[in-house]
Amino acid sequence: MTHYIYLVRHGEHMDAEHGIDDGPLSARGKRQAALVADRLSGVPLTAVWHSPLRRADETARAVADRLPAVTPEPTALLFDCVPSGPSADTPAVYEQFFNSYTESELDAGSAQMSDATEEFLVRRPGAHELLITHNSVIAWFVREVLHAPDWRWLTLGVAHCGLSVIAQRPGRPWTLVSHNDLGHLPFELQTGLVEPLPV
């Protein structure tokens, strides 16, 4: 039986608008969360995990409101982080980004994502697990499944409440089924990407 992991970025939150470190979902974020919950309503979820940050917790509660059979559980493995530091093959264009973080922050993010992939990318036949987390964490899981260079997580952006799916069939490696699927969101709710989607 196939093991599925559904990766969802939290809904839009009020941080940027109001200067709050971990603010609540915005009105638009609440609509995004409700719509991704509806999108997942036909999935036989066996577990829901989320980042302890408020924006991910509120998104998880929106899913639980529509899927009362599941109980979301927080885990520090899904905290927002910088999953890796620069390496010899990292393009120079990303140097300024990495220079804005301390070595200890980069080491902590790398350790967290090593633990997260060890925890979640373990075959559980028939499982349907939902992880509600952050852009960089989802990008790292996708990069890991594709066996791409570490720095490539920087190029794998995800919109608010975008849906990515990875899966492992018996005897096969993990596979990327879909990335940043926004089919459940009308265009005006497609937020959070560094570069806007083409109209």
C-alpha cells in the first residue's frame, strides 16, 4: 500500500501587515485554510501534524473543523527554519540571503530538517499524513525527495495553503506527486509566492 504525505503551507497571516512575530491568520488566510480543508475532505487522513507557530496551528484547526475524525498534533520538527547553509555549489546570488542568518541559526535549521526527514520519510504502508508547516520546510521535503542539491530548496516556493504531495509505493523511492497545487484557491487567494503567478 502507498504511503502519502500531504504538505500544506499555513494560510496568510497578519505579520507583514501589522509587524507581529507570529500573528493570527488574516481574513484571507482563514478563507485559504477553509478551502484547503475542503480540498482534503475526501482524503482518509491517518494523522495531522503541524508547526507550533500560531499561523500553522490555526490552519490545522480549520482542517479539524471540517474533518472532526482527525486530531492535529504540534511538532517542533515542523517549525519555520532555514534548512541549510551555503555550500560550495550554492550560486553566489544567494550569498546575501545566507549572510542574514547566524551560523548557529543555520546549524539549528539543518539539524531540525535532518530529524524531520528521518521522522516522516519512513515508510508507513497505507498512511495518509498531513503536515501543515512553512514554505522552507515544504521546499526541503520536496528537495529531499528529488535528491536535489541542498540549496535548491530556495527555488521551490509554495503559496499560502498550496498543496504538495509526496508518496512512496512498495519497493519504490519517494516520489513527488504534485507541488504547490492551487486548484482549490481562486486567483485572488493565491498569495505568498515571491514572484506572482502569471495571469
